[in-house]
Amino acid sequence: MKRILLAVVAALSVMAVSSCNFSEKFIQLSIDQVKASCPMDVDEGLTMTDVNLIDGYVTYVYQCNEDVYDYDVLTNQKPAVKEAVIAELKGQAETDKNVKAFLAALKQSETGLIYQYNIPGADAPVEVQIKHTEL
């Protein structure tokens, strides 16, 4: 997860505030820069394969190794994963102005986050959704 955040931070560090449509542009530029790095190994058995803006959510798409990630366990831990991601983002925003700017852009544009975990053999991906009001 920290590697994902580092990729977002790196993408944000090259941008500057310049217009009233800043939030949407800022988010799209961030997505484009992270997308250019995909696929990206972010942890053992976890590869970010894509990132998109879909229906008001920045959606990070991951491919999980089924030997490391169990579908049932991940499904049951969704609330804990969500809380951990929110806490990590808020903690990073306290010390990193780029993360703070990204979160502010998400809030201002009413854009949330989705972390989508695809596990081979599973009927559907596991999605952790974070509304902009929770950031």
C-alpha cells in the first residue's frame, strides 16, 4: 500500500496549481502519470495494473497472486482495509503537501477512491470503496 501512495506522491510532485478547474485536471494528470508506470509491483503478490477515473472514483486496479491473497479473507477484511487506507492517506497528508493536495482535489471535486483487487479464480473482484466525504 505504501508503494501505491509513493507512486501517487511522485505523480503529484511535478504538478502546480493553475486554474479554477484545478481539481479535475490535477486528478487526471495524477492518474495519467501513475498509469504510465503500470504494471507496477507494489507488494509481494500484488501488482497495480491500471488506474482510471470511473463514475466519480479514482479506481486503482490490482492483480493479486492467489497464493498470497485469499478471496474470502480479503472480502471479510474489507472494512479493516478501508480504515487502514484512510488512516495512511490522512497520516501522509499531514507531512506531505502533495498527498494533502491530492486529497483536497478529491474532496473538492467530490471524487472518491476504489481499490479493486482481482484474484484469479474468483467470481468477481474485491472492491474497497472510499467516498470523498471519508477522506
